[in-house]
Amino acid sequence: MLMRASSAISQQWAGASARWGARAMSTIKYTQGSQTIDEWTQHAELKQWIQDKVELCKPDNVYLCTGSEEENKSLLNQMVHAGSLIKLNEELRPNSYLARSDTGDVARVEGRTYICSENEKDAGPTNNWAEPKEMRKKLGGLFDGCMKGRTMYAVPFSMGPVGGPISQVGIELTDSPYVAVNMRIMTRMGAPALEALGDKGFFVPALHTVGVPLAKGKEDSVWPSNPDKYIVHFPEERSIWSYGSGYGGNALLGKKCFALRIASVMAREQGWLAEHMLIMGVTNPQGEKKYVAAAFPSACGKTNFAMLEPTLP
């Protein structure tokens, strides 16, 4: 049940929550234009989780996203200035940008994706499993100081319409502005999701880093990433950790990680179904249109099909 998972997280954080307050305010350094965490949310568990991850990842500063248009334009301009994005011709491609990922970070990494359930059989026959305690230890070492020299962005989002009967709220912490702007496209991101969460609601905590601390005075890569990658799910905790990749579903944790892998466990317990469904219309040269509706798994040819040159004029 949702409440059972939330209670487990509550118990983990209960002892630490009492330490919240002046210490948190003194250890979080905000970027210019960011709200403070007390202005952003009154959710005690969310505040404590962010504080804990700031202490672990050690970012130079923190930006709490609201999803505003002004914020979006600022992040886009920041990435254009850094060379991470190239703004396209406004007349031909209005409001469009080109991002070129590193050649070593161009796809999901199925071989480095783990379902760390308490029982190995619960990971399923086609997934990679790792013992949860060992994986937490490994991730703790990888994430320690992983955001030095960078900004941590806190990204609240809703999978599904905000406030919908089966919609779910997640919070992603990331050191990638690319993730922040794309989560605004992929999900209902920002203040409305926080409002739906309220001060006691359930959320899925998702932590992401490109895994490249930036030393002072060192020039950043236009697409920072680490060859050592881990995409890890803890189903009983409803939590997600992603290390080393800035690409697609490896970094946009509302997508495969939450909406499919974590949500499938929630759905199994609560009596609903979590799956990636697609309805696609295809028109042949004779003008006849056919529709295909199905659940499309990984590596089935979706992208190849989408990139075929059409024969229609």
C-alpha cells in the first residue's frame, strides 16, 4: 500500500527530523532567484530528505524549481551559454533547441539497471537484481561529494494530471539543468505538484547525478557524464538512484524508473496496471490509415520505425 511505503520512509527519517531547523537553513546555500525551502514546501519529510541529500552530494548550491516560464527560459539560456544546447532558427523551429550528448552516453543502460528488492524473485526474471544493503553501500560511496562544484535542482513533478485519482507525485534531485527543463516537458512539473503533495502526502524520492564533480577553475564538459553508470530501484522504499548518465530515461526519472518500474510494484499491490502504452496511426502511400495499440517494450524497434523516411508527399 502507498501508506505502508510512506510509513517506512517516515520511520527512517523520524529520528533525523528533529534536527531540522537552524542547521538546515545554515547548510543549504541557494542560487540567486531560488525560494528557500520553507517558502517552497511545508512537507517535513521532504525537507529532511533534501537536507540529507545535500549533505551527501555536497552541491555548491541548491535551486528549488517552481516550473515557471521565467525559470524555464533562464535555465535554457544558461545551457545555451554553456554550449549544452544550441538554439535553432526561431522562424523554422520556434522554441527549439539541439542537445548533443556525449558519444558514451547515448542510450539506456539495461546492463547497469538494477531492481534491488528484498527478495530476488520479486525483481522478475528479466531484470538485474542486487542485494539492497550492498547496493546502498556502493551508492553511498559514489554519491558522496558527487555534486561538488555544481547546483542541485529540486524538481517536483506529477505523473498524470495533478490531483488525479491515480496520479503520483515524485521529487527528483539532480545536478543537470537539462533534466530540470525536460521534466517540465515530460511531466506536470513545479508548484502545482507540490500543492497536490501538501505537507503530509506520499512522494517517490528520486536522486540523480551525472557523476562528475567540478573542481574550481575547471572548465565543464558540454555534456558531463561518467562511464561508470548505475540506475537503481528500491521497490519497497519506492526510491530511485541514478548515477553517471544525463541521457533520456537514465536521467529523467519519472519515465522508465518511476512510471514503469516503481509504479508496477505499486500497481501490483493496489490492483491496477502500470505499463507504457502507445496508440499509433500509420498511413500507407494509398492513403489507408491503420492504427496499432500495444505495450511496446525496450528494443522492439520503436525508434527505428519512427525514423523511417515516409513515402507520402
